[in-house]
Amino acid sequence: MVEVYGREEERPQVQRTGEFQRKHQTDYGRQRVIPMSELSTAQNTMAHAWEAPTYRGAPGMSARMRIPGSKSLTNRYLLLAALADSPSRLRAPLHSRDSALMISALETLGAQFERIETGSEFGPDLLITPLNLASAPPMVKIDCGLAGTVMRFVPALAALLPGDYNFDGDPQARKRPMAALCDGLRQLGARIERSNDSVDTLPFTLHSPGLAAASGTPAEIFIDASASSQFISALLLIAPRLPKGLTIHHRGNAIPSVPHIEMTMQTLRDLGVRAEAVAGEYAWRVFPGTISGFDVTVEPDLSNAGPFFAAAMVTGNSVTIPDWPAPTADGSPGTTQGGDEWRTILPRLGGAVEFSNGSLTVTGPEEITRLSGVEFNLQTAGELAPTVAALVALLDSPSTLTGIGHLRGHETDRLAALVAEINRLGGLAEETADGIRVLRPVRRLPQDSPVTVQTYEDHRVATFAAVIGLHEPGVRIENVQTTAKTLPQFTALWQKMLSQWKGARS
């Protein structure tokens, strides 16, 4: 067994900004978050990869699992708090590597953070003092790690300030698309000095005149966001602080994960910003105005609930997640999180889904391997694809996942990674133009030699393997610590779920 993240320790009730910045990557909240650059080294010092537990009990057991806050919402609120006109409080935010990188970047630009302990197992609340858009810090370097929200959102925010800002990240981050954001910032009046002479990728240096006060800043731009919805969200988030607001037009192929754009728009509206979609085209308009300081509670991360629901699906047990955003009377989502699509995806795979008293419960079929294959278009919820892939890799006949070609540009090439690891485990899968096809299921015998699944420093590949390992014996996961990107407590929570099922049996 690898070391589970985190150790409890005594700490003061409120931690001030300077100490926060020094400690956020080594003892963040109640969890020890290892910088991604150290993960491979940490893995090499371990005698064994993490042995994914295999469930050997009877079906029909139940577990109740609380999930930490949404990464997507946490990082949007953090950035908007830095742009507000007064301090804000963020309750139950996610504490993970991605959020730590966002906080560090915002501190570098001048925002201040205090930690307010609440006794939560997932870490403290945050009190955020906004940055001063008229004050330019000296030339600074910002580490984006492998966080898409940091590498896309923070350069846009920095462009509001006058100054020079160098952005870089993990080696894999340098392969992730950035061209649409750089194009948009150039149209707004910033200059970007590329390290790669021909391609807009990390690392680069942003030279900005300070767009928040630049009289010539245009009110309308055109970009191709077909590689990531985050390009649109990044520019929408800063639009209220531009002198004329901003209208963004998309010109290109379909945008993946459009619900994330609606999440951004709704978050702005909830904070009093006038924001609207332009009828009849892929375009969004945000009007200029102030962002008032706010006090909000972050919803649990519904995407990260997926592996636990999938655990119920592959064991025939039940998992209940509390604090699920309540669906509306007609069953429509009560949230902008794409993870709410579990309510419609899992019934198609034989699961029973019930919302009651603020909680969502998923009960798996008696034996998932007896079920026939399916076809899913996951264009609006690509972050769920690795977990769905784990489930369809166990079905009795071929399945196809489409609408996820953009996952080739995520933390790793997720399509190639999923295909490689399904095949490594004894199944048969192949890539398609915009997805994957599972042709033969994973079937392992107890006497089969253990197989170590590679994670490619991708948190969702690690949880994909854990789901399969729950049903199939002999699955090991290298570098399971990569789950710290969005869920540093993953292995401890996985064991907690299993212990509840064991306790129910006895």
C-alpha cells in the first residue's frame, strides 16, 4: 500500500497570507499535496504500486460518501474573488493541487488569502482579499502545473494588470492547446512572447498594458475555441473588468464541454454580473461592472463522485452522495456541473438512481458483466469519459464512446491512455476519430499475474483503473498520488467506502 495523503496536525485557526504561500504545496489544508514534479520521484522510491482493492463480498451493501468541493467552481470563485471590489469568503472549497496552484498564482498577482478552520475533513474555508488592478507587480513567474484552469484563466486575469508575466507548467502542460486564448488576448491588446517560435503553448511571457484601464480595449473578439471551452470561460471571467465589457464569438468546429461555459456564465450572474448568450450563434456577451464581494458554499464535485458511483455499479452495491444539487421539478439539473449527467448515464448501464432528501443514491446491477454494450456521446461531459470507459470495459459486448476527441489535449492524451490500459488489462479497445471503441471486455482470473496500470500523471486514468480493479483482481496503479490534482483524499475515501460495505455485511 502506498502512503495515503495527509496527516492530521495542530495548526492555528487562521493562517495569514505569507505563511499560506510558503506552505500550500507541502501541507495544504489537512492533506499533504505533493507537487506534480515530485510524483514520479516519489513513485520510484516505493517498493510497489498501489494495489487496487478487489471487492469479494456479496452485493446489496450500502455506503454514504461525502465528496469535497468542485474543482471547476472553486477555481472560478477564487479568480472572481480576486477581481471583486471587497473581500469574499469561500466555504467548503476544494483543497487540491489544482486549487493550490490557482491560489499561488493569484497571490503572486497581489490577492491575499486567509484560512479559516471549520473542522471539515476536507480543509478550511478561505477569506480572499482582492488584488489591486491599478498596481503592477514586478516581472513574475507563474507555475501552472498541469491545471487547465490555471494555464487558461490566470493569463487572462494577468492581462488586466499592467506588467510582464511569465507562464510555465509541467512538461505535459507544454503540450496542451493555448492558441485560442493567446489569440483572444492579442485581439484585446496584449502582446505574447512565445518560447516556441511557431506554436502558442507554454511557456510564454505576457506583456500587457493593463487592459482593465486601456481605453482602446475592443468590446468584441473572435476566436476558435474548438479545442477547449476553457478559452471562452477565461475571457468571460475577466470581461466585467474590461472598460467596455466583452462579446466573444466562436469561429470553428463544435466546442467541447459547453456546460462549462454555462457554469461560467451562471457564476457571473449569481454574483450580479450581467451576462447573456447571443441568440442564434456561438457567442456570449458580458457587460462591464463591478463584482461585489461574496460569501458562497461550493457544491461537491459531481465529476469526482463518478468513481464512487461506478464502484456501486461494478459491485452491485449502493453509494449515496449527500449535498447533491436538487433537480428541478421536471428532473432538469439543479446545477451547471457536467457531473450531474450521472443521473442519466448510469441508468443506461443498468444502475438505479434516486434523489431523496438532498442526496443521490446509485445502486448497481447484480452483475455488470452480463449486460450488453452501449453507445454514448459524451461531448457535453468529457470529464466523465474515463469513468464511463471503466464501466463499459466490463460489459458483455462492444461499446462505443463518441464526442470526446478533445480529450487528446487534456492532462495526457486520454483516448490513447484509456485504449492502452484497457488492452494492457486483457481487453481489446481502439481509438476512433472522436472517441474509443471497446471490442472485448476486461476479464481477469484470480491466478493471473498482477498488471500495473500506467496513469500518465492523469488523475482520471488513476480512478479509471481503481474502478476496474474493484471488479477484476490483480490491478496495480502506478503513481496513484496523481489523484491529488483534484481529489487528494482518493485512496482514503476508497478504503472508507469499502469499510462501510464490509461493516454492513457483518
